[in-house]
Amino acid sequence: MTEPQGGADPSVFTTEAVRDGEDWLITGEKWFGSNARYAAFFIVMAVTDKSVSVHKGTTMFIVPANAPGVNIVRNVGIADDPEATHAYLRFDKVRVSSSDLLGEPGEAFVVAQVRLGGGRVHHAMRVIGQAQRALDALCERALSRTTQGGLLAEKQMVQEKIADSWIELEQFRLLVMRTAWRIDKYQDYLRVRKDIAAVKAAMPKVLHDIAARALHVHGSIGVSEEMPFAGYILRSFQMGLADGPTEVHKVTVAKQLLRDYQPSDSLFPGYHRPTAAALAREKYADALATVEQSGEQR
Amino acid sequence: MTEPQGGADPSVFTTEAVRDGEDWLITGEKWFGSNARYAAFFIVMAVTDKSVSVHKGTTMFIVPANAPGVNIVRNVGIADDPEATHAYLRFDKVRVSSSDLLGEPGEAFVVAQVRLGGGRVHHAMRVIGQAQRALDALCERALSRTTQGGLLAEKQMVQEKIADSWIELEQFRLLVMRTAWRIDKYQDYLRVRKDIAAVKAAMPKVLHDIAARALHVHGSIGVSEEMPFAGYILRSFQMGLADGPTEVHKVTVAKQLLRDYQPSDSLFPGYHRPTAAALAREKYADALATVEQSGEQR
Amino acid sequence: MTEPQGGADPSVFTTEAVRDGEDWLITGEKWFGSNARYAAFFIVMAVTDKSVSVHKGTTMFIVPANAPGVNIVRNVGIADDPEATHAYLRFDKVRVSSSDLLGEPGEAFVVAQVRLGGGRVHHAMRVIGQAQRALDALCERALSRTTQGGLLAEKQMVQEKIADSWIELEQFRLLVMRTAWRIDKYQDYLRVRKDIAAVKAAMPKVLHDIAARALHVHGSIGVSEEMPFAGYILRSFQMGLADGPTEVHKVTVAKQLLRDYQPSDSLFPGYHRPTAAALAREKYADALATVEQSGEQR
Amino acid sequence: MTEPQGGADPSVFTTEAVRDGEDWLITGEKWFGSNARYAAFFIVMAVTDKSVSVHKGTTMFIVPANAPGVNIVRNVGIADDPEATHAYLRFDKVRVSSSDLLGEPGEAFVVAQVRLGGGRVHHAMRVIGQAQRALDALCERALSRTTQGGLLAEKQMVQEKIADSWIELEQFRLLVMRTAWRIDKYQDYLRVRKDIAAVKAAMPKVLHDIAARALHVHGSIGVSEEMPFAGYILRSFQMGLADGPTEVHKVTVAKQLLRDYQPSDSLFPGYHRPTAAALAREKYADALATVEQSGEQR
């Protein structure tokens, strides 16, 4: 889906598919095709109608990995995960049959959104698993190592790391579970858009911070390839980018939430204390008059 | 309960009650008696047996506010909440009848813990309410004000404040609800000690950060007495101190969690990748041998 | 300068001064006039020419506090600082003589900027003083109080608060000093705009965080009116709003810094490792050829 | 210096050197010997006198890498830096001549401290360089990429990342420069211990946060091996561990700073407002009496 010149905003995509008889010819570049070198086929989003918005004018194609014109420019690795390369791909007039579409022409976004909604929650589930393993390692380490005459587990600075990690992980776990429950309940991704965006925006920090604490408490071996923590940390950054950067999802949360509110049309809103007090005095004017009268009589 | 020289650690308390015939005589100072000046009676924790630990040697007394020897040294106010004063109290041989005990002699801690467990969750509930109101105000304000040619609600820096606030509040809300559900389910505060301590440790930051964002987005009026935000912020600091400072509760979370873990007795733990790989090779030695053999034969 | 409907963006100001013979008549509302109730005169920014931008069409007037038509709608207090009220003012055709201008007509912004540049650094100096006093109190308290069998100064969580506070304060102090030195050296506020904006953006957090730690380590008295910490914290929020909100100053820092950079016109920039390696191989092609040749000969 | 069972606390070191005629025999394990596989010799700290504290009873030996009994158990890599392996070493009765000591017997700590004081500042200088390069890349990227109809440089969330990075880097740069200036001026590491510890404690976060922002704004390529950011981030964690973990240095800052303060011996300290007011009234009793008298006369 993504291209070298942009990923989060589909309107910058330029890979194009044009009709050639019954077939399509795809030309353009694609970026970060995960595990591309092991793949038998690629799913490629290409512009098929420039006269409409990208949300209506792109189509999903199934392209055999060995089709003429498909080239891997290079395999892009990620530190700590060199095997799972992400390919920089070039498509040069790659011929695809009309029958090899995923969905209908112009429907690439519909197809993508189906995967993305659930996909973001799946990312969150994996994040919970990785963060839990990091926390497990942090706790075991704290009980196994001594320094300055005591167990790491007895040092306040380590205790704080453990406590913060558990508190953050449990809160995130509950948010993910509620979101999954709402997905099951409503069967409507649009209705849980705010929840999914919140999960997506929150997940990188949860994994990052817990993994960073576990790494640190392990000392030098923690930063080495012999431990999984550096990998978790880099994956936390991936989690802030894959399926849309955190910024996009925070904007979504804000916009969705703001739908539930109305602007105030007066200079001072209802929760402004002098305004609230004046409103209350007006509302209870009769009662207040009675109280004052009885006070005067007394 | 607390005294001017210390609050979080009961072993520094010095207010003492000594037997005088059928009665007790209480002498000492108490600190931060909330709303003391409106009270008809005080509940006073006093040392009644110095020969045992403070957890066994203190007793709860019910003391009429107008008993001879009870003095309010001064009323200590909190900014933005000047009415709800917290009294600095002095008890000078205040006579209390044996019938005016809350619980039995030596049982002050049992009595206190019953209130504290639930009390901490009640604090959390109020925190949720205040944080929700701050978030409501933040959203209404963002929709009501324009700057630099657009609504505040359209500025990314404001959108981030709204999104972060909702994400933090929802996660905290779920943690509090799960904790309350566990309290109801187990009917045993000891069993949910980690949960309650986590709620107590998390709450100041949730309220503080959301209220701080709401204050800021309201501009100068936000910091004034005409809005509730400064009050929420100061209350967030109180929430980090009342019923034990955050440090104590984080240590509790860590200690409770560490009960579920065992130290590793080898230099490299099981999640150490080379160690895990060696264990796996050992475990699947037969299978690996078969694979290698068939590889050689091919 | 500011008005109830906006403060950070002068283009929303509506208070207007119109010619009436030799005089001007000012009409409109002003907000948060600090210490207005003690003032002999006000300095009022008013729109005098709507046909040009607000930066050219506003004028500064000196208005006697007792001039007919000047009214204080109400005095707006700030928690912990009830005396220093900030007035909500109304001007109803207030007559001002042509001689009572600060600067020339249309020059209000020139006048304001002279004060604002220096004013922001003065805020920073006061912030350093307040943060230093908070840190002093934090240290004295840590050495004076015992809990759980030891001085607060011996607890890691307190030590971290002290260390973080000193590190943050010293870094900020140096930034302010370099900025002041550059102001003296260049005698040109435009040239140090990035520095001043950086100081202004950094100051609220420095004061807030150090004061918050000092408050917390003092326990319940820390949050009370008997200690200065709540006041410091509220002032830290004011520091994030007065003379422009933090957002505005962060945007200024970014924009000023970006002037020193050029966009890359290729898909992969020069610091992209494969690109940098290719460039290096090209640059040192001759040397590499020699090396390879000698390698083959060996 | 470090050993597999501990690094920050030298009292847990067990590698031992015993006399054998004119020579020494070294036995034990060492951990994380940087670039060991390229080294011609190792500098090994070994216990030579168990009867005194580790600060008096350890000695530095120069050991040829190919001496009999020296073994590299395995080379431990760091993600993104696989070449610069850190060796896990075993010494089995390695014979070292008496002439191959660095310093005198028992002086290992003197030798180590000479390097560590300056070494920590050198780390800081490299951190500044890496953070500056990350910030440069962040700025160039922000000017080179468009999304949602505008340059990244025009988005507030990106502007905030740029501004925060510059503010943090400049403050840290000034702290390092002042520390280096004090080292040159005093020629006494003990006198600048607090400054060096502060630099050491602050550096991981500065590098981490700036590199993390640069990585993120680069999108998927940012997390890949084609960009230097993942490497900077992992190095930031190393900077929090090498030459002592951050915790140790924060404790040092706090302890050094607390030397400048005295405990208060009264229940309420001098900065307590009621106490300060009472002291002021006492000090100026005569002046106040005169004022009151003149007030009565008026």
C-alpha cells in the first residue's frame, strides 16, 4: 500500500494501473512490503481513476511475486529483526488479469479499512504480550540480582519501575479488552473508531516504556542482542507508524470525541463559576427570597 | 490520625492516651483534621501501649470537639478551597470515657484499614468525576474559541491534549471499575491490595494532567478563581498525599506483584536468547537429529 | 492588551478608538488588567485603523484609571494570590487626549514588542528564583524529616526528585543566561527571537516540576496555604500563558530553526545510509579501484 | 572491569589474581569487553587482596589477548552495531608478569576513576553530536515531506517535536560546556563530581528523545537499518548504563547537593509562612509599634 514518498496520506500515492484490453498494467514503486522476499504474491493498491478522490479511485490487485516487471529494488531490514525484511518494490508495466482483483475497481479503501480496523487491535494484542514478557523479565531480574548490598527488588527506583509498568499495562489491557468487546458487540468498525484510534495511539508508549525499564534493569546484557528488549523497543516505534502514525490516530480520537460537544455561544460558559452562580440565583430566586425574608424577620 | 511531625509512617506518631481510672487521658498534637471547625466530634488515634509495635499498640478514640483540653492551634487552608480548613489540633489531657472507643484497645489499625481501603477507591471515583468535568470543559472551549484564523479544536496541539486526556481517563476509569468489581467479588481488601494501591498511585497524575490541559486551553481565565481548574490541580496533589503518599503505594504494587515471581538461580535466565536456544536444542535433540539425518541423505 | 474573547492572537481584538476632534474615544472591553484596582492609569491597546492589519492599525493609549467611562466589571483573583487581582475592564466612550499616546498612532505593536522581548526573559529570571527557593525547601525538608526508619534524604525516590530538580534548573539557568548575554551582545531582539521563545516555552515546566516535587515531599502542609508551593505551581501555569501561550513560542522556535535548513530534493536524503555509501563510493572511486587492484595482485 | 554477575557495584566482582612467584595468575570471568576480538591486549581489574575493601584490594593488569588461558566465551552484539561486539571473557590461571600492571597493586580504583571522570564527559560530547545529527535530519525531513496537503514542517505536532528537541539539546549542551569548563578550571574531578554526575544522568534522555522524534518523523524508513536513528536510540540506553547506571549518578547528584544544606531543627522551617511572618514581626517589633502608634494618633 505505502510508497517511498509517503505512507500515511494515500493522496500522495502514484502507483498506477491502466487498462490494456482485458488486463491491467501496473507501474510504480511500493515501499516496506513486509516479508516480500518470502511471498508468493503481493496485494498492491494502485490508482485506477485519477478523476475522482483517492478514496474512490484506487483498486487492490493480486500480483504474483514472479510476474514479469516486478523487481525488489532492495530489502530493507530492521535492527534486531534482520530476517523480516521490508522490500522496496518496483512495478514496471506488470500485467494483471481482470480476475485478479481484491474487491471491485475503485474499492481499494473499503478492502483496506476492513483489515486496518481489526489489524490495529491485533497489533495491540501482540503489544500486550510483548509488554507482559518484558515485565515478567523485569520482575525476575529484580529478584535475582544484588547490588549495593541488597536485591534490586528492594531499591525504590526499581520498585517504581515495576509499579509503573504494571499500572500502565493493566490500564492498557483493559482498554484493549473493552475495545474488542465493543467490536464484537456492535459489529461496526465506524462505531468503535474512537476506541480503536485510542488503542492505536496508546500502544507504542506502553510497550516502549515497559521494555525500556526491563532493558535498563538488565544492565549491559539488556541492550544486547541476547535479550529481546531492544527488539521490543524498536517494535514500539514501528507500532507508532504501522497502519498510520500516532498523530493521525490522536486527531481521530479528538475529532470523534468533539462530536459529543457543542460550542458555547456566550463569552463565559456554563461552568464559569460567576456565570453558574448567577444562573443558580436566577433559578432559585423565589426560594432565596423566602430565605432572605425569614432571615430578616428573625 | 496524622501528626505534625509525620503522616505516612505511623511509627512516628506520639499522641498518647493513658489510663486514669475508668477513663483515658489523651495528650499530643494532631495535624490536618479536615473540616475540624465544623465537627461535633473527632476520631483520634493515640498510642496506648508503647511496649508493642504501633500496629498493635494504638487505639481509636471518639472525642467531643468541645471537650476540655481540645484546642485548635490554627486552621490550615488550601488555596482555592479556603472553607475546608484542616486543623492543627492540640490535646492536653483530654478525658475520654472507656465507652468512647472505636473498636477495642490496640485495634486502631484494624479500624483505619477498613476505611482506607474503600476510601482510596472513593477518592478515585471523585477523581474520575473531576477529570471528566475538566475534559468536558476542554472540549467545549476548543469548539468555542478561535485563534490564528481557526477554532482551537482544529489545532493539532489542542487535538493532542483532548486525545491524550480521553485515553488516560478511559484507561483509569476501567482500572477503577475493575478494582471496585474485585472488591465486591472477593469481599477481602487484602486480596485486592495491589489493585487499590495501583489506583491510588495512578490517580494524581490523571487528574493533574487533564486539569492542567483544560486550564491551559482556557488561557488566563483558566488559572483564575473563576474556573475550577486550579482547584482540580491542587486536589490532584492532595490525592498524591492523602491516605499515604504515592511512593508508599508504588512500593506496595511492586512488592505485591513480585510475590508472583521467583528468582533465577542461574547466571543467565530462561528468557536469555542463547540460553533459551540451548534449552530448545536439548529438548528437541531427537527431532533435530532426524531432520539433520534426512538432510544429509537428500 | 488582551480582551475577554482572546489574548494570544491580536487579530481578534475589538476595542476601538475613534477620533473625536482632537481627542480619541475608546470603547470596548479589556481582560486581566493586573493590579488594575491599584493603578493610577492604564495602558490600553485599541484598534484605530481597521483598513490595515492589526499590526499596523492599533495604537497604545494612556488612560487615567478614574476617567469617565472606565469601569471595572469585576476583579478576577488567582488562587494563592487573591490580592493581585486581574481586572475585567469596560471602556465606554472614554475620552483620551491626542497627547496621551504611547508611541505614534498605529505603533502599538512596536511598543508592545519592546516590552515583550525583555519581559519574557524577566519572567524567566523570576522563575529561576522561585524554582531555586522550591529546591532549597525540598533539600532542607529531605534532611529534616524521617520516615520508615530513615531520613527522606536517604530514600531513592526522594533523591531522584532532588537530582532531577537540580539538573533541570541548572540547564534552564544556563539557557536563560546565554539568552540574556546574546540580548546584551546583539542589542537586537529579532536576532535572539529563537532563544527568547525557547526560554519562554521551557520555563513553565521547570518551575512546575520542581515546585511539584517540593510540595509533595512536604506532605499535607506542602499543599496548604502555609507553604509557597501551590502558589509556585499556579504561577507556572501563568508563565505558560502570559505574554503568549507555550504553543505560540514552540512554533516560533521551530520556524526560526527551520530557516537554517534546506529541503532535500531527492527521495532519499544524504544521511540515508545506502545513499551516503553510494556517494562515498563515487567520490573515492579512484582510491577504491587502486585498493581493489592491489588486492587482486596480492 | 565488569563481570557477568554485576557491573555497577564493584564489591560483587570475583575475578581474582594470586601471586605465583614473580608472576600473577588471573582466574575469573569478565563481561562486555568492547571490541575484544580486535584487541591486542585487555586491561583487567582483579581482586588481589580480599582482606581489605574492594576500593583498596583490586589491581589493574595488562593481559595480552593471546595469553594462554584467555578465552572469549562468546561475542555479544548490539542491534544496529553488530561489528562492535562486546566479549564475554574467561580467564583460566592466566599468567601475567609483575611488570604488566597499570598502576600499583591495590590501585585499580585510582586508575579507573581517572578514566571514568573524563570518560563520562566524552560520552556526553558524542551524545551531543549524535543528537545534533538527529535534529538536523528531523529538520531536513520536515521541510522535504508533504502530507495531508502541507509540509510536515507546517504541522503543529511536528513543530513541537522540533522545538522541544532544540530546547533540550541547547540546555544539555550548555550544561556539558560548563562542566568541561569547570574540569579545566579546577583540575580536580572531586570538585566537579556533582556536575559530571548530572551530565551523565541527563544524557540518555536527551539523545533518546531527539532520536525518537527524528525516527518517528521519518516514518517506516526511520525505524529501518537504512537510517541511523534506531542506532542512536539503542546507544542512548547504553549511555544510561555504561560507566554506571543513571540511578547511581542521580544518587550522587542528590548527595552532593545535600551537602550544601542543613536540617531544620524546628517543627516548622523558616520558609513556613506563619513562621516567617512571626519572625518578621519579632524582628521589626519596634518599627511596627511605631507604625501602630502613629496609626492610632491619626
